[in-house]
Amino acid sequence: SIALKVRLLDGREPLFSLDPVDPTNSKSLQKKVFDPEWLAGTSVGEVMFQADYHLKELSMGASDQPVVGMKSCMENCHDEDETWQAREWFVVRKAEIQLSDDNVVIPFVKMGVEAREQVLKGSSLVDAAVTRSNHPLVKYAEAFTHSFDLIAERKSVIYHLRELAKASVLAKFMIESGLRLDQSWFDLAEEAKTTSPLEIPQLWLER
């Protein structure tokens, strides 16, 4: 229902990111950025936040790895004095609508994680022109992508994020196909609840 509403009103899928309040301050709080903003307090907004935050917990080694052999960024840092800033995010690498033998529409997605090193430009953090392939966060993103479907079966928040991606693909299909949808389709989800704090400490500063 929420994915349908976002597609109808904004013409795209729901988005979320955790951004530094003050990019020039390495100890800055991070702010939750929902797009569109009204997703704050909704089930969709909470799924995206929880998945994003848990990805950061896993990559920083603040939580046990979901697959044997996966190493956190901290374990992939060979130079203990190395300092860097980077971002990671979920991506949909493949999305399609499939039709079963009995004509049931089935959304399919293949998801992954990407990472980029960031540099300070003025008062903003921007992606570096080139991120080396052996960057600790890039290596973690590649490992996570390789085992994404297995991780989704072991981590409920990743599973629900993948289901949200499927819902967004289905919503795009329904809207672009010109289907006539009763208003009840857009009213199925619960109303937004009181939101949790929109600014939170950086995960690695809490360790």
C-alpha cells in the first residue's frame, strides 16, 4: 500500500539514507533522511532504517557476521592507522515481473550492496572519483552481495527489505500498466506513528 502510494505520488520507489548532520565534524550525529519525508514513522520507513543501520552494524563488526568467513571492515583494515570515510547502501541489481503458469504475477529482485569512499569538498561529503577495489568497505559490500539471499534468510530485517523491494517493483508495474485501483489499495497500511529520534550517534563512536 505504501509502495503504491509512493509510486503514484512521486513516480519512484521509497528511499532512505543516514547522513552526517555536520560533514565537517567526524563526531557528528547522523540524521535519518526519508524520501519522501512522510515515510518517517511508517512501516516502510522503519524497515529501511533498520536494514541500513544493521548493515552498518555488520560492516563495522558490531554484530556477528551472518555467514561463516565474512570479515568486517575492521578485520579487513590491514593498516590500523588508516583513516577513511565511506558510505554503503543497498541496491536493486535486477528487477522484473514474472508470470507463473497459472497467470499469477510475481515480482522478482536481485539485490546487493555497493560502497564508495568519500572526501570532504567544502562543507559536504562527496564520492571520491575512484574507490580502490581493496578498500575495506568495498570488500565487505562485495561479500555481502555474494551471499545476499542467504543473509536475507538469516536476518529478518534484510528479508523484509527485499520484500519491500519486491513490493516497489510490483507497484511500478501496477501504476505503469494503468490498472484502475480502488482507494482501498492505498489505505491498507497503518497510519504513521510517532517517529523515533531523527538524529542518532554514529555507530562506530558508540563502540
